[in-house]
Amino acid sequence: MSTLQAKNQDEEFTLGGSNYDGDFNPNSSKPKPPIQTPIDVDDETYSDEEKVDVNKIRVRVDDPSPLVLLFGPKGSGKTMALVRLTRYLEDQGYQLEPYRIFRPSHDKHYQKICNSYKSLCYSNYAPGGNDVINFMLVKVLDKYGRTICQILEAPGEHYFDARFPNKPFPTYIQQIIAQNMSNKRIWAFIVQKGWNPDKETNANGEDIDSEMIQTQYVQRVQQIHSTRRDRAIFICHKVDENKESTLFIGDRPNTKRFKHDIRYQYRGIFNNWKNTNPLTKWFKPEKFLFVPFSAGAFTTEESGRQQYITGDDWYPRMLWKAIIKQLKN
Ligand SMILES: Nc1nc2c(ncn2[C@@H]2O[C@H](COP(=O)(O)OP(=O)(O)OP(=O)(O)O)[C@@H](O)[C@H]2O)c(=O)[nH]1
Ligand SMILES: [Mg+2]
């Protein structure tokens, strides 16, 4: 059993207690939830120590079931992939339950999103503003209540920050990466065809060009080495943003085309996931799966809130199929 221990094991975790249901209807007569800024969310999420030093972040993962790690830069769509998968899987009879003691009791924001997780997932709005989902461990249970896997969704800058591309991963991610971790891991790396990263400036105040950011992201992904049991899925996210008809066959994305283009765009990104087994590599040269994905459609209101409409079930179905395949592999 692997445990990434909370700093203070005796800490009493507060479960529940929030009256705020996370859903917000602008036309409702119900009192509006207090307006929070990203700084307020950070204040509720991290202790003072953690805010000063990301390496002080402690998480607890004491369930030995496999971990699915959504790995991608900020804004790449990790939260929306989790939201879409939650809606799809619950429709299929699975249950998705936040793991409440993943974060310690000082993380009031985590307790709040645990309480309101379902309403956030089924809201007509993408999580954001007051309701940001930024750091979650969610268990996927079958209809008998057995845990199939746990999905980790963490802030993108913990995985990759273009301003500091060579900074080591935070300690909690390093613990998860550690080869002695007993949980099977499925790395779900997010890539995007035609990715146009947000403008970033380096420590000297110079603009970092987007090609450089992509190269640095590839190097980040390459820092994850596959052990014998590790598997990977490359999620080619936001395929709906690509309008080129040659990328689609009817309504469905042409997986081969997307994979080809991603291999070219993010040179070397698949390198650590070649099958090196001398017997099987001839008929199965890769240890990863590649899945085109879209969470759905987003429209931004004047207020800045994003309305969200789920897309074709085909996308979460294919992603879940890939996860199950890698769990069994
Ligand atoms: N077109 C399109 N846009 C998407 C899709 N999924 C997410 N987005 C957009 O990307 C934005 C960011 O998505 P998130 O899921 O919050 O990204 P994230 O990776 O969790 O970001 P961090 O938590 O900051 O690391 C959303 O607000 C949407 O505008 C998708 O499938 N298609
Ligand atoms: Mg997120």
C-alpha cells in the first residue's frame, strides 16, 4: 500500500459542513455565493507554507488501486476531461467519488469541491470563477462499489510551467513518479493539435515562443520513464477546434491523422513509450494508446462564465476503453 502521508497524520479532516452547493443560477432568488478570486481559491486550497513552497504540498493516496494521472499544462483541458468522463461513466452505471482525505483539513476549497463535485460536473457551466476544480483525486467505482481506478487532476503548473521548464516536479508528484510506488500508473498525457500556448515570458522578461514551449513540454513528458507496469495514453484534446475536413471521417476524428500530426508537432513525445520487449515489440511496437478527445462545446457569456454543452459520447467512451485496456495490459 502506498501512502503519500499528510504532514500531520493526526490531523482531523473535516468532511462536509459546507452549505454551498456549488451550483449557481444567475436568475435564482437564492443568495449568491460569495464572489471569490483565484487568490481566494488559493488561500483556501493551500496552507501558508504550501503557498510559499509548492514542495510542501502533501497528499494522501492510500488506496492501492491503479492511478490515472491527467498530465498537461494549465488550460489543456484536464478538468473538463474529468467532468466529461464523470458524466459519461455515471450514465453507464459507475460511480465517481472524490477521495475526501486526499488533501488535509486546512484545504477548505478541496472539501467544498468534494461536497459540490457532482453539481459542478452536471452544471450547465464549465467549472471556473467561484467553482474552480483545481486539485482532485476521484475514485471510479463499479456498480458493486469496487474501486476500478483513481483519477488525479492537479494544477497544470505543477506538471509544466513554461516560465520555469527545468524546475523539478513538486515533491508530491515526484513521490507519485517514484519507481517504488506500488500502484499501477496510467499516465494520461494531454496534447493538442495546433496547440497555441499562452504567451509567457522568461525570468529575463523575454517572450518565449510557442515552438519553444512545445519543445519544453516534450522534455517534461520525457522525464516520466515507463516502468514495466506503467502505461500511457496520449489524449489529443479539443479536437473539435480543428476544422480541417481531412482530419475527420464523417463526424468522427481520424485517429491515424491526428496521431501522425501530433508525432510531428511534438517531436519525440512518444519516445519513452516504445515496447522494448524483444518478443512482443515486432507485433506491438508501442506501449501507449492514442485517443482523440473533446469534452464538448463552450460559449463564453459577457460575464466571462463559460456555458458548457457535452459533446458526442464517442469521446469519453473511447477514452474509457483505452483506460480499461491499459489497466488490463
Ligand atoms: N474547444 C474545446 N475547448 C475545451 C475543451 N475542454 C476544455 N476546453 C477549454 O479549455 C479551458 C480549460 O480547460 P480546463 O479543463 O479547465 O483545463 P485544465 O487543464 O484543468 O487547466 P488547469 O486546471 O489550469 O491546469 C476550458 O475553460 C475550455 O474553455 C474541449 O474539449 N474543446
Ligand atoms: Mg484543472
